Amino acid sequence: DQQVKQNSPSLSVQEGRISILNCDYTNSMFDYFLWYKKYPAEGPTFLISISSIKDKNEDGRFTVFLNKSAKHLSLHIVPSQPGDSAVYFCAASPTGTASKLTFGTGTRLQVTL
Amino acid sequence: NAGVTQTPKFRVLKTGQSMTLLCAQDMNHEYMYWYRQDPGMGLRLIHYSVGEGTTAKGEVPDGYNVSRLKKQNFLLGLESAAPSQTSVYFCASTLRQGARAFFGQGTRLTVV
């Protein structure tokens, strides 16, 4: 039972354009959501997070949107840069669970010149 | 500042052999975690610890044991390795509940 789903295994975007990565979840107890970025042969690195009391969080070129009624979140990268090429994981955690993260399967983003 | 360090980075085991993966963090974090990453499945939680001397099971704990004798270290043991345990293992730590997790660089384990 995949509680966090990233239905697009890959995405290709031109440099300078917007990248939109999507994530859906099924567990209503999730109230904290994170995006991690992973380069080959490295561990995931934290990118941005959002709690369920917000519907948007912005950090530089990265913005995460949360739609609780649809159980959907998205990561927008504007403008996309070649260095953004990586695998992006969506993760979620319910309150009071020792921050145990449930991860999606990841989306591989390729930013082309 | 090293952050989260995993030892070893690579290992090949024969079926039935045992080994221990070491995770060390120098950030004084309370919570530590072991995940495995398999193709098409994202990262799945094996075991975790909410403080020195504590451990708890995650989503896929079978075949693994853990220990947290010191706050900075979290050990993952495989008593009798099986080919199904071929995976990339990641250790992570967080300062407190709700804080973001920092990950190690991973250990690629192959069981033949």
C-alpha cells in the first residue's frame, strides 16, 4: 500500500522553464511534508518542507504547494537550472511518530540546455 | 562538519554471512533512522531510535537488528544475509521530532 505516490517517474524540462513535480498521499494523518533531492551515489538532501497548517511555502527558486482536500502537493522550481537535474523524493510524516518519514518512489528531473 | 557518516560505503556478502553497518552523527541529534532504497520503491524505514538506548521497528524490520548504545552511533546488523537484502542503505538523523532529517551518503550492499 503506497501511502505516498509520485506517479511520474521522470520529467524533462528546458533550462529556464518551470519544473512541476507532483505528489499524492492517502494517509489523512500526514501533517508534515518534505521534498528531498538526491544525486547519484549521494544521500538525499533536504530541499523544502510544509506543514499542514499552510498551503504554500517558498524558498528562493523552490515553492511547495499543499492541497489538503485533494491530498496533493507539488514542488515548483523556477527557473530550472541544469544543476537541478536529480531525483526528487516527496516524503510525509504524521504528528507524534518520531518524525518517521514515508517516501514516494521519486521523480527523476532532467533539465536540458 | 561531517554530519552523518556511514561505514562502509560498499560491501559484498555471501548468503548467510553477517555484518554490521555503522552510522555516526556529530550533530547531537536525538533521533536516528535506517532506511533502505530499492528500485521503484523509494526509501523504506527499517528501524529507528528516539534516543540513546532506545530502538523501534519501522516498516521493513525483518532480518535486521539495531543498537544505539551511544547517542552518536546507530548500528544496523544483518545476522544471516539473504539476497533480498541487496539494497542501498541510508542512515538519517534529526534533532527532534518535526525537524528535517540529515542523511548519510549510503551503503551499497550486495548479497550473492
